[in-house]
Amino acid sequence: MEHRLFPHISRVCQGVIFESLEMVKDLMAKAKTNTGLKVFTTILNRADQTGGKVKEDFKQNLKIIFDDYLPQWNYTAQPQVS
């Protein structure tokens, strides 16, 4: 994604609770810059590959903070400070 679009995407999504993929797609399509950069969206209807391997100590080295509203979707992984 073009980094110059991030603030514009944030602006059109500000305060919105996403209720459907179509709603998110429509919001993204509204984002544009003053210089004419526009967003084009595509929804991929395929699942990501599961069963990937991570290092054995992966979970021990990260502090996982789950979101209060949607913990199954939103979380932050922070490295442990030694």
C-alpha cells in the first residue's frame, strides 16, 4: 500500500465500526490525496494458509495484548524488554 495514503484511509475510517467487507471496501475507495492518488480495492475470497511454523520460544518472547472490543481479531504483540 502506498504510504502516502495511510492518513487518508485513517481519516475515512475514523470512528467507524466495520460491519461488513463491502462497507470497508466502499470506505477505502473514498480515500484519495489532494494530488489525485486514489485507492482501488479488491476482496480476495480465499483463506490464508494455516499451520505455519514459528520459533519455539516465539510466544515466550512476546507480550500479547488483546483488544477489549474484538480480542479474537485485534491484538498487539510487543517484544519483551530485557
